[in-house]
Amino acid sequence: MYVFIGFFVQHLTWVPQRVITKITNMLATENERDIQPDVISMLFRTGRGASGKDVWARNDPAYKALEEAAMIAKGWTPAMPRSEAFPMQMRIRAKLFDELDDVDKVAWQDKAKQLKQTETTL
């Protein structure tokens, strides 16, 4: 019984200090964990600007036919899983963009630079 009462009295002396510490921590403007960067928010805040080949693929009306022909030649089927089809599509997009004339490439890259200043894609 004495041990229990002694613990209770000792606990009562700790309570005010613990409450003050808790309130101080809650009211603090910067905690130690707030100073460290949050990786998730850094990922979503950072945008990737469109490249010349992406702007070309979105805006050139003849691109879809070129892409479809090249993908079928590489063995693409509509039943192919996206995890296999998407990397193939990106490689084909880069290859088709490299086959463009240098003048066209520079023009599409300039358009992409203008877009990078105004909008970003994630």
C-alpha cells in the first residue's frame, strides 16, 4: 500500500512538468521533425517539364499513325500489358523524334522550352 501511495505522490509531481512540456511542444513553431525535408511532398512539388519529343507527340497529327506502325512492327498487341507497352512506346517515341529533321527537332524543343516556363507536367 505504501509503495502505491508513494508512486501516486511521485506521479503527481511529474504531471505539471509533463503538461508544460506537452503544451510547449504543441505551441512551438518549429519542431525538429519539421526541419527535416518531407520526401513525399518534395516528390509532388517537383514537376517535370515536357520535352521536345513529348510536345511533338501531343501536337503533331501524323504522330499517331507513325507510332502505331512502329509499335506493330515491334510486336505490340492491344492485349499487351501496359508495363510492357509503355516502355516500348517511349523508346519508339524517342526513335521517331530522332528521325525528324534537325530543323523540326529544334523547333519542337523550343516549343517545349516555352512550355517549361509556364506549365509543368508530373
